[in-house]
Amino acid sequence: MTHADTPRHRGRRIALWLSGVLLLGLLGCLLWALLAWRASGLTVQGVRWQAGVQVAHWNWTQDGCVVASGDGFRWSFQWPLSISLDQLDWHDCPTPGERSAPLRLPDIPWIPPLDVQIGRLTVAGLPPLAVSVHQRDQRWQFHAVHRDSHATATLARASGDWTLDAELVLSQCWPDALGTLALQGAGQLRDGLPEGEFSATGTQLGYVGQSQRADVSLQAQLQQRQWQAALHLSDPVALPAGWQLAAGDTLSAAGHLDQGIEQVSLSARASGPQGEAHLMLATDAPGIAQGQGRLTLTGKQLGGEVPLHWTRDTLTLSPAQLTLPAQVSLAWETPLAIPLAAEGIVALPLHARWEALHLTTHDSEVAWRGADWHWRGALALAGEYAGYRVRAAWQGDADAGGVRGAPLTLAVRDADLRLDVTVPTAQLSAPAWRTDARFTGQYQDFPLTGRVQAEFHDGQWQGRLRGDSRLVMLDQGGELHLDMPWRLTADNRLQLMPGELRLQRGLLGTLLLRPMTLRNTAPVTLDGDGAHGRFALHADGAVAERWRIPVITGELIARGRAGEMTLQVPDWQSRLAASASLTGDDMAGHVSVTSPLSPAMSDGLSVIFRGGLLEAQGDWQWRDDGPYIEGGLRLRDLQLDWGGITASGGAGELAMRVHGEQVTLASRGPITLTELDIGTPIRNLRMTLEHADLITWSLSDIYADVLGGYLRAPALDWPSPAFQPVVISRISLDQVAALQTDPVVQLAGRVGGYLPLQLGTDSVAVQGGRLANEEPLALLLMPSSSTSAMAGANRAVQLALDSLSVLQISDFQASLDMTADGWLDAAVTIRGENPQQRRLPVVFNYTHRENVLVLLRSLRIGDEISRQVMDKLPQPGR
């Protein structure tokens, strides 16, 4: 044996020969694969040969759609065969042609031992999976993992036996689902199709945000191409919006793999906050080409029943009337035939009611083709809402892109309101849905015109409201202009953005109202409770012939069914604060006023405020018969000037009640006045106000110091046609004599009596007044030119004057009457003696007539002149 023919060298030759054959076979396979790639739509990128075949990226295209693609493909040349992919993406491509036949596993005579690893497999509708496949002696094992979920399937090709075992954590696979699902199955392959039994058990199944959990079991069988399945709920299953599916056998079905579903029986009951819905379906055996069922709604917000039946291509809903949440009802009077197809058309003659509003459709139909839909028809709305009669109409068509048609017309009516709204819809389309509605009408006698602009921008509805009106009670001017941007928030609440309501100047007779503006500098939100936000008020005041109201500023805070308001008059340093709240139909609140009393407030009044402080507060209600206020007034340091009559030191507290237009006052304790100067001072005046309705004033416990004495009255009504007695006492005659502008007598002593007074609205009268001395009186006749002239003219007059020159009076009687215009008639009888004429007895009867009003006015004028002169004289030390 030569060296070349040793067994070792023969092995080398055989290996070289086998390698050559393998290389030729590999080259042939590569050539065949290259041709197959081009025919199958498979393309690769980044191919390398290194311990096998490596492909950086590949994809498989069919009919222009990428069916699958992947990265990091590796096929190592070792035994058993090993293939790995870093990523495999299986895309959802449409299936051309007829529906494909049921999946059959191909009958491959032999496959070498194989290991396949896929690091990340993505399929539409499933989470990413890590997949491994192992095959030994025609026994296959498939294993898939996603986080804590896993599934394993086995198949023995020789016997046809297969198994399935899986456990899924639903929250990791589908974010809105909760619980775990266990799947088991076992059986055999017959003619390439699996037969056997399947079971699934769901534990603590639920929905995110809902507290209900349920266990579910599913049993299914497949035998000789026939299948049947039953679903059982052990506990209610949570559904969105607070609804839940009730426990029990809810679904059973059977069918054939080649013919589809042949029989269905469904009894599903769901309950929620609004009530309960029960759906029953059953096929008319054999097959599901036709069947019948019933939808029943019951509960506090749900009601009604819909019988239904279907054929292979049409679902028919029998005439029905349904009660839905939010007091909505929906009805149709003829059967609704709905095609069971991807393309069709259905007439929808519907009637809907909400509270007292009725919506009717005319010539209404919906057409669809796939996901595209189109509606056309006419809508009519009529009824009442919030006490208003409402009527609306529109005709056109709509789809997902927008609305087109005639303008929408809306009419709103009640006893005081007439409003007509027109909304153009010719260009109402997505995504902006921009429109510009206009309205005209009248509220009571107030005209209304304006426009509402709206559009959908940055994910929300927004626009602008502009309106015009006029205060018709004014003779001229008084136009109202509203300009207010608005938007609809994410929670469907209306917000008024910064804007204003402006009142232009107006004239009422001789009263000029200056402009007023109400503004919101920040958004104001409107919801079911009302408005929430702040408004600022600025009014330029008002001017009349003899008086004016200066600038008024303020703020209004709205808190839904409650609110607060503050107003200030800076020139007067006056402030008003008020609050309000609404409970049911009742409105109530509190109000308070604080204001100094100044001459600036007296323009146009018959009285001038020289000083003082007014404070008032009270609780108010708005009743069916008008406003009702109950509170109190407090006056301090009041100083008045009333046509030369001055008052100072006024103080007191008053209880006040306002009921509609009726105002009543009563004092809390005495009302006091330090001094009242009517020409002669009246001091320390006090009284109690029993009742006043701003027309009649009832006073009691009246007291005042006057002319060195005092006056009292138990009660006085003003004004009153009756003569009411006033008692006077301790009146000093020397102060009475001092009232004379040119004194001719000196008097001493005190008198008293009573004066029946008739108090008119602006007058005083006396009838049957009586005065008498309360102690001995003295009279001294003063020498004067007038008395000297009288004595020289007549001897008898001289004797009389001599008798009266010095007189000690023991008895004094006087009767007094005074008319409303101030004329006083006095009849006086004096009895006494003259000590200088040997105690000569004297009886003197005297009558006097004088206008007291003129006298007091002259005294006031004289006093005013004296004060002015004294004020102008240089003071000591100046």
C-alpha cells in the first residue's frame, strides 16, 4: 500500500469530494433562492457570509404592500439548523380576491432538526412577543413570551396530537383590561385541520376605572369541521360609564368551518346608573341567514322595547318608542330596514323629545360606504324650553366633513321676548366649523340686534358675541353695546372672556345720564349654577338742572348662585356693599351703606347737609310681590340748613322696613337734636318716632327747651288735619320780650299753657291756644319816642301809659290763634297793680295781630347778618 492509498488519505479525498458536492449544491440553492426572491417579492439588504448567512434587513412585498419585514437575520451552518431574527414585523395587508379557505398545515415529508429564535415579533393587535420554535423528529414546539404572559403549543406530525397552554396578564397585553386569562386545548389534526376541545378561564376580569371584577369560562369543541362554543360569566363584568354586564350564560354559538356561524343564542343583560338593557338574539335554525331578537330598556331613565329580525343582508327594527337618559325619548313609526353590508342606505323618519321640545326628521336618510357616511334631510324643532316657546327648522346634508344647506332658523318667544336667530350653514365644515349667526328681536320694549361668531380652534369652541339695544324709557340716547369674546372649556362650560357692556349717554327730561361701562378683566365662567367671576363698573354719573350724581365705581363678584357687589362714590366718600344668594326660587342677601353727609350731596334738595354720618344695613329678600328689606339706619352729628332754619347735633337709630314701594320707619330709642334755630333757638329736642311711611310721621314723647322753658307733647302726627295739643311751661317772658326788634316793654316771670297745633305738610296752625302765668309777672314800660308821641296826643292815653309803666301782674290770660300762613291773633287780659301809684289796681285788655313767620324770618335774617358782620370784624390778636 502506497502512502497515497492509506486510509487517512482516502478520508481526505472523500471529504474534499463531499465538500465540493456541498459547495455545488449550496451554489445551486443560492441561485434558486435568488430567482425565488425576485419572483416572491423578497428583498434583502446587507448580506454577509460569516459562519453562515447574515442579513441586516429584509422585507416581503405582495401587491404593493409590505407583508413582513425584519432585521438581524442569521442562519448558522451547524447541526441542528439554527435561525435567529432580532426583529420580525408582520404587517396588516388586505387580502385580495375571495375569502381564503381555512388554514391547513402543509404536508412536508421531512424537515431537518431546527431551532428558530425571534427576539421581537410584532403583529397588529398584539403586544411585542419573544418567540422560539424547536423541531425534533417532526415534533414541533412553539413558545411565545411577553413580560409575565406566555403561551406554549406542541404538535406531533406523526400522530397529529396537539396541545395548547397559555397564561395572559391582560393589563400587560391591553392597557384598559384587568385580570388574567388561562387557555388550554388538546386534540388531533385531521386532514390538516385541528380537532379537539378548548377551554379558557378568566380570573378577576375587569376594566380600568371600574371596581367590578368577574370570572369567565369558555368551553369550545371542534369535531369534523363542526364547532360549538359557550361563554359563561360567574360575576358581573365592568363596562365603561358605570355600566356592568350581568352574570350568567350570555352567549352560545355553533357553526361549520366552511360555512361560518350556523346558530347563535344570546341573552345579555347590562345595568347602569340610568337603568337596565336586555338583548336577546336567536337564529332561525339552520344557519344564521335569518333570526330574530328583542332589545328591552327598563329603569328610572330608560324604557321601551325594540323587536328586531334579520335576514342575510338586512336588519329590520320594528316601530318603537324608547325613553333615554336626560329625559330624551326617541321613536320611529315605520320599520327601519338597515342593510347588513359595507355599503347601503337607510331611511330614518325619527321623532325625538326632550322635556317639552319635539324634534322631527323629514325626508331623512343615511348612506354609507365603508367608513364614509352621508345624511340628508330636514329637521323641525318645536316646543317649550325654560318657559319660552321655541321653533327651529333646517334642511340640508351632513357628513364627517361638514354641514351644508339652507340657513338654520330659530325663533324664541314668550310674553316679554321675541328673538329670531339665523345661522348660515353653507360653509359649515371641519375642522374650524366657523359660523356667524345673527339675531334680531325685542325684550319687552327693548330692541335687540347682534351676531354670534363661533369656530372650533385649538381643540375648543370659541367666538365673539356682539349685541345692541337701547333704554327705551329715555327720551334720547341710552344705546347699549355688548362686545364679549367667549369660549367653551374642556368640561363644556361657557366662559366669557374679557369684554364690556357699555351704556351711552342718554337724556330723560332734563336729566342727563352719563356713560356707564361694565367690564370683566378676567374670564367669567357660566354653568348650571350661574356665573363665576368678577365685573368692574364705572359710571360717569348723572346731571340735572339743580343736582348731580358724581362718578360711581364698583365691583361685582359672581359666585354661581351667590354674589357680592360694592359701589363707591369717591367725591362723596360713600360706599355701598351688598350680597345675594339664590336658594331654589328664593333670593336673599345683605346690604350696607356708609356715607358722610356733605353739602355736595344736597344739590337740588330743599335741605343742605352741613355734616353728619349715615350708616345703614339690613337683610333683603326678593319675594313674589317684590323686594323686602328689613334693617336699620344710624345718624350721627347731623347738621342741616333748611332755608335759614338750622339744626345741629342730630343723632338717632331707626328701624327700617321696605316692602315693595312701601317704606316704614321707627326709632330705636329717642331721636335727639342739640339745637334747632327757627329764629329763636330750640334746644335739647328729643322724640320717639313711632311710625313713618314717608307720608305720615307719628311722633311721641316729644320734649324741647324753648324760651327758657320747655314744651311737651305725648304724641303728634305729621301731617294731620287735627289740632293736637302741645303743652308749654316755664316760658320766660324776658326772652319773649327780647324777640322784639324795637323793645317797648320789659317783662319778667314765667307763663305756661297749651297750644293745639295743626301740622300741615309745610305749615303750622294754632286754634284755641291758652296761656297763663305760672308765677307773679312784672312789666316795665320803656321810654321811647313812640310812647311819648302817644302820651302827648291824648290825655287818656297818657293816664293809661302811666298806669302800665310799672306793673306787678297777678293774673295773666291769653288766647292765641294762628292761621297756616303765619298770622297770629292774640287776646290778652292782664290783672295787677302799679306799686308807684299807691298800688293802683289795673285791668288791661289787649289784642295783637302779627305774622309770626315774617317775624321769625326777620330774626333769622338779622342773626345771619350779624354773624356775617362779626365774621368780617378783625378779631383780637390778629
